[in-house]
Amino acid sequence: MSQDLSWKLGRFNELSAEELYAILNLRCQVFVVEQTCPYLDVDYKDLKALHLCGYHQNELVAYCRLFYAGDYFEEASIGRVVVLPEKRKYGYGHQLMKKAIDILETEMKENCIVISAQQYLEKFYESHGFNKVSDMYLEDDIPHVRMMRK
């Protein structure tokens, strides 16, 4: 059964040290350890991103970063989409994507969003209105596809 998350959206300089540490810990747990993919997660793009954090009972369980058009890709984008592994069964990934899309479209006034999606999650992103616009490519040795929502 899904429970609604509480949300916090902020720029890098608005994050507390504890919030930033929780974000980096969650990203490292999934993108480096779980996926056994050593890569440089701290890429300086965090400085331009808006950080969307989803909390359940004061625990960070869902996260992504949002970019205005031109700050990362030519189009607006969502990246580093991640849910705490033991919390995935609650639908928090869907809540996160709905919230991210809503913020980009209504608050940030962006009408075209791109993502570099891990290929195995293509159906998940399609369920949120994204369509594949590229062939498979490797990013950090993991199959990805570029997807777009207009």
C-alpha cells in the first residue's frame, strides 16, 4: 500500500549538510553499490539542479534532480531518479515522477522534458508519458535510452 510522501524542493545552496549527505548516500547505495557501477556521482551538475526529495516519516526514500532547459540538456530534464531499495514496493517511484513532472510543467514552465533512462526502466517512464527517441547507448557501461515527454 502506497503512502503519500512529503516533499522538499531546493537548490544546492539551500540544502543542509544533513540533507545533502542523505541524498549522496541514497544515490551511492543504488547507483554505485546496488548496480555495481563505479562512477563519479558528484559531477558538479548538482550545483545547477533543483533537488526534489521525497520523505516518509522523515526518512529520504525518493529523490531526483530537475534541470531547466539549457542547464544540462538543450531541453529541461529529470535525472538521478532513485528510490530506496527496500521502499520500492510502495509506488514511491511513480509519486516521484508525477511530482517532478508537475514541478517542471507548472512551476518551472517547461513543456519538453528529456531523460537518459536506464533501458530496463523504459516501460516505467512510458507510463509517465515519455517516449523513446534514441537507440540504446551505454552510459557508465549500463544500457540507456533517451526519452522525451512533450
